[in-house]
Amino acid sequence: MKDRVFINSKEVPAAIGAYSQAVKCGDIVWLSGQIPLDPTSMTVVGDNVSEQGVRAQINQVFTNLKNLCLASGGSLNDVVKINIFLLDMKYFPIINEVMAEFFIKPYPARAAVGVSSLPKGVCVEAEATMVLDT
């Protein structure tokens, strides 16, 4: 497709594999999965042990998604679907709390899936789809 745009921002962690941070096609933007990496140091934020560490990881994931939305010409308000992958479903209540700090109602559609492992041993990853007003 001729109107495909590949998004790359220094405000978001660099890709750690063979993928683009985001791809825009028309008014739809697909945001690649974000893990809790600090975009400057490329180190994992928080831990998988304490509630504070898990909360820090989830907060960083949503911060990365927010910055990727901005780099793509939109905001979290433009997200229509988010997929969240959790190392342990016991983190589900924290996901809800932190997500409510980043998004306003009505919230986007969402899936939360328990998985056996995630890149760099983190406890959470999230990807999203955004529709821009053109």
C-alpha cells in the first residue's frame, strides 16, 4: 500500500526485534507491543515481585503507549482496542487501576490474556489499535 507510514520515535523504546514501533495505514495505526522499558536506558522498570514494582511496570507500558500514540499523530483517546498480556492474572486489578489513570471513559475495547512468558522476563506487555480523525 502506498499510504503505509512506519512510525519511529525516540520517546518510545527502540524495537528489540524485527518489527516497527507502529504502522499507520490511512486513519488506522497499529501500535506494536510495549513492555516496561525506559526508552532512554532501554532497561526494565520495576520488578515482578512487589506490588510497587508491578505497578511501575504497568505504568511504564502505558506511558510508552501514550508516547507512541503522540508520535503517530494521535493520543490515547484515539485507541479503539488494546490487548494486554500478563504473566500472572493476579495483576488484573492493578491493570484496571493504572489504565483508569491513563484513559478516559468510555474506555477502548480490551482483552487481557495470561501468558507463560514475555520478552526480557517482564510481567506485562500491551499493544493497541488507534483510529485517527482525518
